Amino acid sequence: MSQQYPALVVVIPLLSAFLVSAAGWANRRLCFPIAVAALAGAAFSAVGLLLRVMNEGVIVYRLAGWDPPWGIAYYVDSLNSLVLVVVSAVALANLVACKKSIEQEFPVKQGAFYTLYILMVSGLLGIVVTGDAFNLYVLLEIAALTGYGLLAMGKPDRAPLATLNYLYMGTIGACFYLLGIGYLYIMTGSLNMIDIAALLPPIYQSKAVVAAFIICMAGVWLKMAFFPLHSWLPNAYTYAPSAASSLIAPLATKVMIYVMIRLIITVFTPEFAFTAISISGGVVWLAVIAIVMGALLALRERSLKKMLTYIIIAEVGYMVGGAWLGNRAGMTGAILHIVNDALMTL
């Protein structure tokens, strides 16, 4: 069974969402235990994966037995195995803690809420575990679309408009990422992350590769609300249902930080990101501005919930700045802060 952990971490919550949806029509009292069991299964698989990686090293899981680059492969290393545990554990803890809140806010829509909740967690886990650049985009959209649904279930007079703004900005960010991956596919003929990294060095100086990197980064920064691309986040999180904002706020931006680090380390490689193009200094200064402005905007607020959303924007600056310092200590700090900030925000 341990050999199937990479698939189970995504498949268990994904298939359980259909059961929760059916239970919402048949017997709403079954929705919560099914959802908890699904996320517990995902958390168990994630912990099992982390232990396997610690003992065996990098794990390659070929979906349907197809070898990459033709088939989709899941690559699990020390970076994403840690993030998988964080995502699954935070999602499970938040679900258990918010049971009463969900029952009070959604007396007749519990089935729909739990279904969207589990599907979003499935998307986030899939983003983290996949080793295919296009598959990451598909899972990004699964997480985003279900996130829009969760956020829009908040205050009727404010949440729909705030979510619509999030939808526009999130769609633009996802399109930027997809466009960048399209350029990479044109240049390399592959969508497998490891394969792309092996094919890129001879064409590092290609304008198409540089454009692909910048466009992908712009899309990811927009999705993570990196200042000044943050305008969608405060209202979207503030007016959302408590159970939704306490899931999305700790995890969504942190998963996008992981995507940025994965693109730097695995797809484009640090040699390209920090040496072949010279933008790291500018990004670090933008991160410093994000930290300062996030703090100042938080101090300006009188609403506690909105104040916390600006603190998230400042924390994104810490993680982006650490990663773009271009050294081992900075990258280690950025990865550690993914864990720290997910727990703090929860």
C-alpha cells in the first residue's frame, strides 16, 4: 500500500468528494464524518510519503505505468513531501475545528460546502505532488474554482463581488502561468519538469525561455498576492465564511510559494534563475517593500480579519525575499516559513 501513497494522497479526497455530495442530498449528518475520514486518509498518506522520502530519497510514481515524459509522473522529494504534510494536516485540523461554524452558517448547504472544501484540498495536494508542468495548471484550476465557490458563500452583500474580483485576477494569473508553460513546450517539446530542466541549459539565452520564466513568475506572484499584485486578497478573505477563509488563508498563498520555489529549483534550475538572468536583486527589493507595506496596511485597519489578511501579504514578502536571495540559507528559510506561516495563519 505504501507504494501507492503518491496517488492516494490526491485520489482519496477527490473520490470522497462525490460521496460527500451524495450524502448532502441523502443524509447531511454523514457529510462531516466522510470529509474527516477523507482528509485523515490524505494526511496519513502524506506522512507515509514523508517517512519514505526520509528513508529512500526521491520517489517517482508513474501514473498508469506510463514513463515520463510521455506519461504524467509524480516526483516526491524532501520539499514537497513536507508541504504535503502541512497542507493535509492544516486542512484536517481546520475542518474539525470549524464543525460548529459550518453547521451554523450553512444549515442546508453543508453537503455543498464540504464537497467544495475537499475538492480544493485535493487540488492543492495535487499541485504539490505533481511533476508535470501542465498537470500542475489543471490542478491549479481545480483548487481555484472550488476556492471561488467557498469564498462566494460568505456575506451575501460583499462576498460575491469580492470573489468575482478574485476570480478575474486568479484567472489572469493562471493564464500567465499557462502561457509561460506553452513557451517552454515550444522550446523543449516536453511538459515533464525533470525533462524540461535537462533540455533547457543549451538554450538558456533564448528570449523565449527568458520570456517563459518571467511570464510564469508573474502568474505565480499574482496568485500568491505578492505586493503590489495583492488587491484581490483582503476583501476576498475578509468577507468569506470563517471555515473557508481559515482554510484558504493558511494554504493557498503558501502552495503558490511552493510552486515558485519548484519552478526555480526543478524546472528552470537555480543556475538560470540566479545567474543567467539578473532579476534576483530587484525581486528582493520588491519583497522588502511587500513586507513594509503589508505591515503598514495592517496597522491602518480596524477590522481584525482584514488586518490579518494584510499580515499574510507581508508574510508572502518574507518567503519570496528569502527564496530570491539565491543562497542556501535564504531558500531554507523560505521553505521553513511555509510551515511556520501556515500554522500561524491557521
